[in-house]
Amino acid sequence: MPLSSLAAWLDSGTTKEIDGQIYTLILRVVWVRRDKSTMQMNLPERAFRSIVDSFDLSLAAEYSTSTLTETAEITYTSKVEGKTTNQRSFAFSFHPKLAAIWSRRSRERTPISQPFTNIIVLANGGLATSFRDQFKVQWEANVMSHVMFPLFLCGMVLSQDSGSKHNAIKAELREVESRTGYHRFATRSEPPATGDLGELSARMSGSETKLAGVTRKLKTVEEICAFMEKHSCSDPVRRVDEHHDISESNDTAMTGDEVIRRSADLLKERVRAQTVENERTMQRVRTQINAVRYMLPVLSPVTRLR
């Protein structure tokens, strides 16, 4: 979308007719890519500020920049047409790679209007692509409209990224194990790692640091799951139509709260398994660090006589 159309998009209505069907707005997402090295956004600062103000996310944006890794709810009061109401927004930070701020609001600012969620996602590298890929899934409307849906996507993205980073480290680790022979695995089909021992030592030390980064991601996802559970109701709503009570039949539809709660449980179990595997890989990496150091020649100081 060109920047010249930004103002019209921000002021667009909450319903739209497509092929004779009326669709209601439940979610708006603004993607902001950031350069890995400079953290420069891919849109002008003025345009970014106009989006933040339109989405009522000024406080959330300020809070997000003040913390490295955190999920927070920001509550405040606003006065519209002489009426004071309590408002809330949310901020998730995993700087410098990913941040998201969002709010739940109604266009008409009245209790009977359909609320929708405004989200701004700031990401760089593969996380930006991974976050956008989440919307290729056909999510149900009651899930997408849930206030914790943006945070759930953040958790999914970090969990997936942790898995890919971990697999890459293990592939390199197996080659080093084949080179040093310091392992008890029955087979090692990978070719031995190339390079001198000093290079291998540096690579394994780098892998140890990367695994520490994976640990940080997984701890963050654990906190995300706890936050989602705190802001989600665990009791499914009983739906009654004009003919019969659906909750008494086998056709029981879960509410958005229930889906989010169960999704948080599944994500938490996945992270628990990832954490166990990550700790095991960390120990294997440390073993190879020690092995390479043992294999390095001992350098004795040379005293020159003048």
C-alpha cells in the first residue's frame, strides 16, 4: 500500500461488501520491517507515528522501547465526548528481533459496536517472514478476534525459530563429533568437520552462545504462555439456539477463550520438550569444546636469551 493511501486506510470503515457478502473487520495488522544492523524501519517515522496514534498505541509503543524482553498490559483512561472510559493496550518485546503492540477498540466507541484489534509488528530477518506466514493459516474468526491472538502468534514464531536454529546447530555439531571422535553414538554418517582445531574451537564456542540465545527464546515463550492463560477464561460458553441446547449434544463448539487456553497449553508442552533437547545439545557442545581444546597442541613460552 502506498503511503499516499495510508490516511484513507486508517479511516476506513469496519464493514466491507465483497461479492454480495458483508464482511466485518476483526483485525488490522501493520508490518514494519527493521534492518538487522541499523534497526531502521522500512517506513518514514512520520508515517509510523500516525499509525501509532490512530491505533491508540502511543503508551504501548513507548513502553515497548523501554524493555528488552517482556509482555505487558498497559491500562489508561481516555475521555471521548465527555465520557471517561478505561482503555488497555498490550506490548510484547523481544528486542532487537521482534516486537508487537496492539489494542482492542471499537470504531464508533460505543458498547454495541463490534470491537476489532489493531496490531503493529516490528521484526527483522526471518522472524518478519515467519510472522507473516502465520496468516496463511485459515484461523477461525473467534480466535483471530481474541485479544491474546497477537501474543499467541509471537509465541509460535519464537518457538519455530528456536527449532530451526537448534537443528542448524546440531547439524554442525555432528560433523565436529565425527572429527574429534568424542562421542558414544553408534553411527556418524556426517563427514568430519574441516578446518584447523582453532577454527573448530571458535565454531563450537559460537554454537554455545547461539544455544544460549535459543534458551532465551524458549524462556520468553514460557512467559507468553503464562500471560495468555492469565488473560483467557478457562470455561467454555454454553451456546443455546432456538431449538435445543447445543452443549448437551456431541456438537460442542469451543469459544475463542477455550481455543486460546488450549493453544497455550500445547505451546507450553512444545517448549518444555524443546528446552530438554536444547539442554542436551548444550552439553554435547561443551563436550566438543573440551575435546578440541584437549587436542590442541600445548604451546610453551619461549625465553630468548640476549
